[in-house]
Amino acid sequence: MAFLEIQRVYKKFGSVYVLSGISLDVELHQVVCLIGASGSGKSTLLRCINALEVIDDGVILLDGDRVSGRGIDVDSLRQEVGIVFQSFNLFPHMSVLDNVTLAPRKVLGTSREEAEATAMGLLGRVGLADKATAFPDRLSGGQQQRVAIVRALAMGPKLMLLDEITSALDPELVAEVLNIVRDLAEEGMTMMLATHEMGFAKEVSSKVCFLDQGVILEEGPPEQIFGDPVEERTRAFLKRIVDAGRL
Amino acid sequence: MNHTSALTGPPAAKRVGRVLTYRKAAIASLFFPPAGIPALIHSIKASRLAEQGETEPAREQGEKARDWAWYSVGVGLSVYLVAFMVWLLFTNGGSVRKVFLDWSILTSWDAWHSMLKGFWINVQVFLIAEVIVLIWALVVAIVRLLPGKACRPIRFLATVYVDTFRAFPAILVVYLVGLGFAQAKVPIVGSFSDIQYAILALSLTYGAYVSEVYRAGIESIHWSQVAAARSLGLSYTQTMRHVVVPQAVRRVIPPLLNDFIGLQKDTAIISVIGVLDVVSRARFINNARGTLAAYSIAAFLFLCVTIPFTRWLEWLQRRRQLRTEGGR
Ligand SMILES: Nc1ncnc2c1ncn2[C@@H]1O[C@H](COP(=O)(O)OP(=O)(O)OP(=O)(O)O)[C@@H](O)[C@H]1O
Ligand SMILES: [Mg+2]
């Protein structure tokens, strides 16, 4: 039994199916990359996993426990599954430190001292200890995204979902964010990431899934997907990426 | 290369060197001669110079003519307006002045003393009502935004409250609450004092307005903030409490305080249920002395509160603007 099991998940907006029967297993310590054209459903899949979207059919199991559908405790699920968004979404009225400690203090009931000590440790690791008292609008995009990652990590999640976390960044800021993800991967954090950074996907992932029109058209180890894709659609997609100079 | 076709019109050279003389504006501005005459003189000079081919000095004169014409609008209109008011004041043997600005009242210590005592009640009423409104309106706004099917009835009640109390004239609410509750011996509030009724009535009325201000503020917070908070495991209530409401409140402080100016002025209507406020006291003096000068004092007292409040509000808004423009 895999750590995260996604079984025949369907999701529709209005009458349009955005996910039409997604099945995917993620083992502990694996890094799974979701690639695919814009609108193929990558973000929607990630949002379904931590119940920001309600799925219409299928089931999602985390550690063998059903985490989709009726009667689940979404708040406790979200304590174990962190998500980082493309647009950072830091709380603009709070300092960096408060952004990071809010959830541990209010949700886990951690004392302020303890939460701040943990937060400072994490901020130090991503090179932002000196920004603890700054407000988000004083930070660069890359710094904001690093804070957003730390904010999610502060809850001690078992699974991290990263949704195109470098897409809103200037090219020179991408590396500082990806380095953190690389470190997390090396430490064995289980992660799912939607990304357009194919080079990075190739480097860190244990498994790459190509999403197309709401289904996983092809999945496999990165060498196979990027080197020798089976499906015509995958080839076409990767060719477009290569032509655009992004691989 | 030197032919002109019918389509290109007159040669461009003729347009160059055109001078604006502002002749019509100068003539119109003669309605206020101190500015109109210089305007006309400059305008005439401008056309003379233009005819002599002195384009640049002509333009200079034209500009001056225009400036004087504007002066006659800005200054002239004000002068005539003030003159008209002074004339009103002294016409009919000064009857207007006597009615509004009777010196025997304006210089009477007793009158001022009584009026200030009355105004202190208005101040108390609006201060207390403002605190109540601040909290009550937020509660109503949050109830109106509660999610889910289960909350539909309570959402509906809140909507009915807001819609109706915004529709009622405030004076009607003051009457109904102030006289009705006591007469009907309504439980709990049946034994309120008149001042307490006044506060209750104004809080109900303004609570409805201000709740809409809060609601707009809450709805203006982008949903991604909620997504971020919920994804960290915060509950709906915690998300509202720590993420949405603090941001919303910051945003709505200026419009909210704007409504408070209305509330402060509307304390004048509580006199209808017999509260001895500033307006009631002005009425007593009016009845006893046959002059409206006490009402002028009341008006002045409201000015003394509202104008500093308005300036403070503008300052607050400016500072906020600076902040959002220049970062924090
Ligand atoms: N809340 C919503 N309501 C209606 N339609 C939605 C909603 N969210 C997403 N969609 C639609 O679902 C489809 C999949 O969107 P999704 O964001 O999952 O794609 P994506 O693969 O993440 O694309 P991108 O690479 O551009 O981020 C899109 O066609 C989008 O328009
Ligand atoms: Mg997306």
C-alpha cells in the first residue's frame, strides 16, 4: 500500500470534467512531478489532495486513511499535507515570523516561544533569518516564496504539494527557491510538484506524470518520460517545451 | 514639389504663429471689473501685437488675459456670493442677523452653558453608539457571509435586518424604539432611559449601514488568502479571525469613519423623544426668547466636532495611501 493513493478521481467544474479518472500512487520519500499543458488539471489535482476542492468521484487515501469525501476532518488532513502556491499568498498584514508561526500556534497549540524558535530555525535554513520581522511587501518574490515554503514546513507536514512555485518568479530568483526543494527532496520529504521547470523535474523526481485533458496519459521514471516517451501526445508536448528552450 | 493640392488645405505656414487672444473670455469676465478690465486690456494688446507679427509677446499677453479671466471667475464669484450674504444679514433692518445671530444670546453665558450641557449628551450618545456599531456591524457582516446551507435562515435574518433598517429614516427608528418599547413594556429594554433608547435606535440604524461597509471589506479580500489559511489547517473561524477580518477592517476604516460623521450629526434627532440634548435646549431658548440664535450655537458645536474629525479622516487616508504606495 502506497503512502498516498489516488484512485479514479473525477472532478468537474460546472459540467466540464477537469479530472477524469486520475489514479496515482506516491510512495513515502518519493518526489512526483506533474507535467502537462496549461489547463490539463495539475493544480486542480493538487488542490483536491488537500481538500481545497471537493472531488466528485473516486477516493484519495493518505497512509491508508480516506481523506476525500464525506465526514473527513479537513483541518487535520491539512496539518499533514502542506501546499505552496504559485502566487505565494503570504498574509500581508503579518510579519514573516507571524506568517510562519500563526498556524502552529493556533492549530497545533504550540507556545509562541517554541513556534518562533522552530520558525527561526527554518528561516535560517532558507537564508531568511534576518527577514523575520519584515513584512511580505518588503521582500522579493523569491524571498516571499521561500517564506511560503517555510510557512508550510512549520506545520511538520508528511507530504508537500508544490504548485508551480517558481512560475511567478523572475528567472534569476528561480534557483534560490528550487535549491530549497532540492534540499527537501534529499532529506526524504514526500512531494508532489506541478512544474514547467523540466530540467528540475528531470533532476529531482522519482516519477514523472504527464497529464493531458484530466487523465494521466503517461507515467514513469524521468529518464523514460523525457528520453523515450511512449505516447505521441507526450512527445508533442516535450517537443514544444524543447522548442521553447525550456529543457 | 511645390504645388498645393486642394486636399492638403491652406499651407501650414499660416497656422504657425497663431495667437490666442481670449477675447470672448475677457469680455465675459467684465462682470467682475477688477479682473475683467485687465483681462480685456491684455487681450487687446495680444491682438495688436499679433497683427504686428510680434508673435511671442502676443502670446505672453494672451496668457495674461486668460489668467485674469480666471481670476474674475474665482475671485469675482466669491466676492458677489459673500456680498449677497452680508446683504441678507443686514436687509430688513438686520432682521436676519437678529434671528440667527442675536448677540444677547450669543454672548450669554447661561445660554452657552445650557447648550454645552445638552451637547455633552449628544457626544456621549454618539461615542457609545459608535463603539456599539463597531462591534455589532461586524457581527452582522460576518453572519451575512456565513457559508453553507445550514446557515441560510440566520443569513436571511441578517439580510432582512440590514435591508429594512437601511430603508427606515433614522428619525422613525428613534420614535419607534424610544416611545414604542417603553409603552409596550418590551422585556429587558422596556425600562431603558431615553438616552439609552436613543443609543439603541442609532446603533440599530447605523449598524445596518456599517455592516455593509464591513461586508464589502471582507469580500474584497482575495479568496487566495482564505485558501492559504485553510491549507495550513486553520478552521473557517480562525481564518476569519486571524486572516480575513484584520485585513478587511484595515481596508474599511476610512469609509467606516465616514459613516460615523453621519451618526454624529444624526444625534440631533434624538430630541424628538424628549432627550435633553443640544437641539431640545435650543428649542427651549427659542421658545423663551423668540430667536433662533441658540440653534446657531448648536450648529457651531456640531461643526467643532465634525470638522476636526473630517480632517483627521483625510489625514488617515493620506497616510494609508503613502503606505500602500511606498510599501510599509
Ligand atoms: N474554480 C474553477 N472554476 C471553474 N473552472 C476551473 C476552476 N479552477 C480551474 N478550472 C478549470 O479547470 C481546468 C484545469 O485547471 P488547472 O488550474 O488545474 O490547470 P493546470 O494544469 O494547473 O494549468 P496551468 O499550467 O495553467 O496552471 C482549466 O480549464 C481551468 O479553467
Ligand atoms: Mg496550475
